[in-house]
Amino acid sequence: MATTLAGAGTRLWAPARLPSFRLLWMGQSLSLLGDGFSYIAFSWMTLSLTQSTLTLGYVLTLQAVPRALLTLVGGSLGDKWSTRTLMTASSWARAALMVAVGAAGASGTLNLWALCAAAAAFGTVDAFFQPARVSILPSVVRKELLTQANALLGAGTRVAAVLGPAVGGVVVAVFEADAAFFVDGLCFALCGLCVARVRTLPPEERDADGGGPEPAAGDSLVSRIRAGLRYAWEDPRIRTMLAVDTAVTFCYAGPFTVGFATLARSGLHGGSVALGLLNGALAGGAMLGTLAGGTVGGRPRVGLLIAALAGWLALGMGLLGLFTTTAAAVGTVLLMGFAIGFQGVFGLSWIQRTIHGSVLSRVISLDMVLGYAVAPVSLIVCGALAQVSTGVMFAGVALVLTVTALGVLSSGTVRAMR
């Protein structure tokens, strides 16, 4: 047993022995930490200037919309140019932007229009970073280390997602929102320095397992985007993976926000404490699942893992609609989070390993855009269903997940995916 555990641990930490991977891990973690800071900084600065929650919604929307609209553009450029260059340029641009906003706030010259423009600019620049941060990995580690590398990056992502807003809130409380923008700028600047020092593998060491031939495309941006969309649609495995990711996002965004809040207040009668426990269980479970996935050797059948994840989430959602005790709900959410983290490592690794490198960023950007599009729909639908009954909302989501699992199992090609 001790030998088995030692082997699993060695396997998980294998990518960390590579200097370029350590730099990439640090850079991505700093960027995500900066994202958490930026959310707090923009929110608090907006409320300080206007005292209006409606205006806050406008500012955050101005940040989100350009990111969603331009992510496909960022993915197309990532396939044509260097992903490392895009990440570095985006990081330094965000750093300069955050420092400029902080300086304007500290000097008393910052107004609402400038803040709105900064939010839109931040979302625009960030659209070029997000696809690149996922598609760069196959050029940094060999394909046999992708699973472990994704597990370590995923763990860093989840820690940064928690620490960013928390530390940002402390900085704002102790100092002012201006200080949060300066710290935010420092995070992005350090991210740029780390990524700029990453050394990529030679092309012969990062060939994919075979996601089809390189798609033909013209030189125009539109033609390259169309070629990427056509590539994803014509491969039934990629098409299924994108559809499942979209369905899971729909069944994740609303239930784990609106659903948790409604369940904590009305079903469990635990108030904010129960809500905090549910969110903590989800994050903790996902962290454990991500790390556990990195200890597994070989290549399990990704198609079966996808079906198992959808089926287990369906069962968990159905149970959440019936529970009246906080302990039972928290335990179920912990296991749901574990499954999400565990499967996510293998699903992402399959995409990076299988899809042709010349189109990888475009497929990843398409996956992101579908998630951006379906998340607000999920929030609205779940909000409407929760007004009827929390149980009805969770039951409806469970039905969607069950259909998703059955659809995956019905395809022999998808079941055989490794």
C-alpha cells in the first residue's frame, strides 16, 4: 500500500520537476489571483463612486461582454501566433491598465465613465489570455504528463479563485480600493514575467494523438474561425465533448448559485452558514477530485467518465431537492465536487492530447464561449424554477443530466474515447 501511494504521489508531482511548467503554474496562478482582485477592486470602486448596485451590474457586464464576444478571436490568434506571446502581452496590458486605474483613483481623477472604459478594456484583453492559458500546456509538457499537469494547474486555479477575492477584500478593508488595483497590477506583471520565461517543447515532442488533419483555412480572421468551428463539428467526439460541457455548465451555473442560496435559506433553514458550507464543500470536493485524478496512471475511458459524471450529478441534484438537513446536503455536494474535479482533469487532457495543435485554441475558445452563453440562461431558468419549488428546480436539472448521460452512452465512438 505504501509503495502504491508513493507511486501515485510521484506521478502527480512529475510535471513540477520541469522548470517551464513551474513558471507556467506560477504565472497562471498569479493571473487568476489578479482576476479575483480585479472583481473586488472594480466592485468596491464602483460602489464608492456611485453607491448604486445597478451601476455595479453595468460595470461588471461591460467587463464580461467583450470577453465573451472576443474569445473566439483570441482562440484564432492563439492558433496563428504564439500562445506564450499572447499570454505575456495580455498580462502586461492588464497590469498597465490596473495601475492606471489605481493611480487615477488615488489622485481623485477617476470617474464612472473612465471606470466603465477600463472594465471593457480589461474584458477585451482578458479574452486573448483565457484560451491561450489552456492551449499552451501541450507545448510545455509531453503528452504523457498532461493529466498530472492539468491536475496541478487545476489545484492552483481553485486555490487562487478562493484567495483572490478573499485577499482583495482584506486589502480594500485595510487600505482603499486604489490599493487593490495596484496589487492587481503587480500580480499581472509578475504573471507576464513568469510566462515570458517559459520554454516550449520542439514541435516533434508535442504532436497530438490524432485529431484529424490540420484544417484548411484562409488568412482572414473570419475564415480561420469558420475553419475551427467546422473542425469541431465534423468530429463526433469533439462535438459530443462540447455538447456535454455546455450541458454540465447549464446544470452547474444556476443550481450551484441560485439553487444553493434557495436551498440554504428555505430547505435547510441554515441561512448564510449553510450557504457557506455548501460552497466550501463544492470547492473542497473539486480540489480533492482534481488532485486524485492526477494520481491515476494510464488513460481511462473518458467517454465513460463523462457519462458517469453526468449520472452522478443527476443523482446528487435529485437528492438535494429532498434533503432537509445541512449535513446530508454538504456531504452530497462534497462528492459531487469530487466527481467534477476528477473527470475535469481527464476531459481537458483528452482535448489537449487529441485535437490538432493548429486548431486547439479555437476549439477551446469555442468551449469557453458556449459556457459564457449558457451560464446566464441557467441562472434565469433556475431562478424561475426555484420560485415554484427548490425540489422542482433540482429535479429538472437532474433530468437534463440524465438525458446527457444516456446520450453519451448511446454512442460507441464516444464510449471508446481515451
